[in-house]
Amino acid sequence: MKNREQQILMQHRLDQARASLEEANILFAHGKTTIGAVNRAYYAMFYAVIALLQQVGKIPRKHSGAIGLFDSEFVKKGLFPKELSHHLHRAFESRQISDYHAVEPISREDTQEILRNAKGFVQAIDKYLK
């Protein structure tokens, strides 16, 4: 039973990741600021990490915990390249700045790079879980 519940939760989180990525792209294409696009791109990555962590039965309480577990359980063990960790950390930091500390929004160029990285990140986790 637990295995079935894990599969359902993993699929739900992957669906959330894909939806958040789609929202990020829509906001970027139609928005006047980049705040929403950066937020949704980061959350796409976050939901993908949560789906991945379901597989090993580790559910963090905080975003920093999810990022740390991704690094320790998957990157340090060589299951994912360090580059994906860098993309996740950058998206998290950009979202923090954008949501809480920015006087000016993240540039469109930086946002576009975060969106590209988020797409690759979600695809890599999706492929791994299949």
C-alpha cells in the first residue's frame, strides 16, 4: 500500500512541476515583470525534487531541507550532475530575492535562463523517475 501511495504522490508532484513550468512560461511571455515567472520556475524545480524525495521516503519540512536532501541523496551520490544542483540553488536564491528583497525585478535575460534551467531540471527528474 505504501508503495502505491508513494507512486501517487510522486505523480502528483511531477504534475505540479509541469504545471508550474507552464505557468512560468506563460507569465514570462505575457508579464510586465519577471517576479511571477521566477517564482513559478523555482516551484517547478521544487515540486520535481519533492517527487524525487518521495522515492527515498524523505520529506523535508523546509525548502532548504529539500535542496539539501537533493544534494546529499542524489548529486553527491552521482545520480545527477552538479550542474542541476547549481541551477536549483540559483533558482531558489533568485526566487528569494525576487519575492522578498528585490528593489528591481530579476532581468528578463536572467529569468529566461532560469526558465531554461528549470525545464531541463524537471525533464531530468521526470526521466530518472520513469
